Amino acid sequence: MTSDAAPPPSRAVGGMPALFLAFGTAGLLVAATALVPSLAHLTPWHPGEPVPVWRALAPQATARVTEDASGELVRAPETPEPTAAPVAPVPLPSDAAVPTTQRPPGVPTALADPGFRGMDAFYRALARAEAGQGLARASQWGDSTIAADGITGTVRSRLQARFGNGGPGYLSAGLDPQWSMRLDVAVSRKGEWATQSLLNGGGNARYGFGGIVSTAAPEATVSFYAPKQDDGTRLKLHRLEVWYQTGPERGTWWAATSGRGAGGGSAASTGTSDRFHVVERPDGYTSASIGAGAEGAATFYGVVMETAGPGVVWDALGVVGVGTGSFSQTGRRHIAGQVAQRKLDLTVLMIGGNELGLPSLLRGEADEYAILYARTLAKLRAGAPEAGCLVVTPLDQGTRSGGTARSKPGLAAAIAAQRQVAADWGCAFWDAQAAMGGPDSIVRWAAMKPPLGWSDLLHLSEKGQDIVGQLLADAIEAGYDAWTRQGGTTRPTPAAPAAPAEADPADPAEAGEPG
């Protein structure tokens, strides 16, 4: 059904992004830069930049476009932003392992993880992989920062180089530049696909593991090609999982590995439910394809592609534009079932950059946002309560006011809220803003030659993302080495991170979900 020859990657960073959002004249100008070659030099997005979030595209404008808690776009008044009350930094615990490698202008930043409570489960999985046994699985949820796969791609490469390559892991069936991308995996899509995400809704509270659900029209297909190795050959994989949905008016689905049939059947049922099809290929495969038969549509969440181990798998689960409110779109029992199927050793959450305009954060108040953040973390952790957990803050983001560029005033309170949730729940914590150099670091990074951050003061260049990814990988490896020196697998297992909070009464999918 498929060929193992890889097509041109459809998710290359250098490609034009699939969506532009603008208002009034700015919208017409942005559209023209994408469609008229002579205006290409005016485009607000350039090769190497991450997937854009829904933001104002003219950084010098006095009025700003931001997202409210529900993800709706709002135009802020043309007045300077209020200054949030400063939040005092919290000192790292005495047993924090500060990395020694210098990566200027970044700052070596340790994980805050007293007693290794948040990372112990993942460190034990890394120890098993280092001993040649099994896979260590981590999944990182986030917004456009993760959707671009720059930071996660670097962490993945670093850990796989040391502990073994476990494969690309979970890949959304909706993997294209409109929603997210993977820098290590080539993708080929054919036919018509309809995709819903956590950002825009429409998925009936079922968005799958990565927050994206896609329905293939009859005979539509998508193929994924394993990462290339240093010698130019593709990594040989041994396990394929197809995550799909059954329901009324569904047709048939099929899967293949390296052109060989790997299962399929009817997706029709009276009620909607989630299904997982697992294929083991001891002889290995280098590509996987899924699609709908000729009889009707088929709905997929994604695929899992892994080696037999040993090694590390680091999933990148980014959706452009999302915040804590976006995760209320997905059903609690649905996402718990998806997470349980993944058998995680570590849950990583890095969101918040799209919510810095919330009034409570602008006032410097962390408590209200901490509740929203905790609810999101609870949903993602409910399916893997014994897994480790790691909270990563947003990157430094800037704003211009009165000709002065500085960090957004709501960022300090957001970081304080996330730090507090991590401490309350026993999760490890990593301050990405501190790793960039603290407040106003995005301004300094954007002014460098060549720039490490873009003029929107929101996103990092490809090189900037790599530096942050290296700093996070440094922190994880330093923590693992300290854990090993202090007993490693002989250490008593710490108490599991705190149990998820009670169900959010506003959850739209609590009723009618399968148990």
C-alpha cells in the first residue's frame, strides 16, 4: 500500500505556515505576502521561526491582540500594560544538581526537585535503559513552543544519544505545519482530512493523546517515515500502535508497515469509543501508513512508532495557541484512558505563554491561575499517577510600551503559580525564563546578531530553541547523575506525586463518556 521511499517532508521548518491571522489591513497585507512572490520580503514569519501563535503581527502597533482564558482573541486597550507586582524568586533546594556546561547567553539552571520526588520514576526508567532494558517514555504537552519541536527535538536527541534511541514515539494523525511538526519525521498525506484541535473545539470532547483528532475521507492516507541515522539509513522500528475512534457512520480503516499490511477493519459502532491496535514487527520496519477504506470515513488520533529498546522516547504534544482553558475541551475519562495506554514514565507540561494577559496575572496575583493550571495538570496525570512529573515554565516573552521593550508583566505571577503547583504536587520544576537569563532576556536574545529570538519578542529562532533544549537536557542529565550518585535504583521509592484534584465541574465531557 505504501512505498518506503520518503517524500519531501511536509513539515519542514522552512515551509510557509498554513494559517495567518490578522485584523483589518494587517490581515490583507499578511495574506498578500504569502500569495504574491514580489511581497515575500514583507512576511512576518521567516524560515527557522517556530509555528506562529495567534498574535498581533505588527509588533510596533500600540494596540495588542491577546487571548483570553477561553482562547478567544481580544484587542487590548491602547494604553501601557500595568506593571505586575514583583514576585520574589524561590531558592533552589540544597540538593539541586546545577549543570556545569556553559551555553551563553543561557544560564545553567537546575531542576527544583527535592528528594527527586518528581523525577524518580523517570530516572529509574533511564537506569533500566542504560542497563540495556526497555524504554523510558516521556511526553511533553505545550503550545506553539512545543508544536515547533525545537526544544523537544533537542532534548530527545540528547537523551537518545546517551540512553539509546527508542524511536519517534507518538505522532498525531493531524501532523502538519498547520497544527504541529516533528523535525525528525517525514510525513506524506494524501486525500481529504478534517482535523479538530483543543484550540478550536469541534471534536466532541475527544481529541486524543496529543490534542488533535483527524478524520480521513474515504481512501485518504497518511504515512510516517522513521528518522534518519548518521549513516543515512532510517532507524528500524519494531512496534506500531494505531490509536483510532469508532462510532456511527464510520467506514473501515487499515494500517501498513513498510508496505506490508498491518491490520484494519470496521470502525463502525453504535456509540463512540477509543480503540488501540498494536503490531509487533521483530524484523523491523521504517515507515508506517494508516488510512480509510473506500467504504467510508475513519477517525484517527495518531500512531506510536517505537524500537524494541533500549532507549528514550520523548513525545512532543504541542498545539498552536493553547492554554490551560483549552484542556477543558477534552473529556476527563477520555484523556485518562489515552494517557494510561501510553504507559508513561514522565509527564511534562509547558504552557502559559498564551495566558499572560489574564487580569489576575497582570495584577501579579498567582492564586487564581494556579487553580487553572492545577486542573490541567490533573487531567494529564490522572491516567499515569505513578509516573514522574515535570513542570516547565513559559519562555521569557516581551512587550513594547512607550518605546521600551521588557518582559511581559504577567509572566512573574504565572511562573510563581506554576512553581507553587509543582511544589504542592511533588513535581519537578524548571524555570525556562531563568535559563534564558531572567527578566528581559527575550529582548537581549532578539537583539543578538544573528538573533536568538524574533522581533515579536514571543518566539525563539531555531538556534535559540536549541540552546533552551540543551539547557533542559543538561538539567535532566545533571539530576539523573546526582540521583545515581545518591543511590540510584537502591534509593527508597519516594511517595508518589500528589493525586489529581477532583473533577472540574465545568468539564464539558463528564457525562456520556465511556468509563
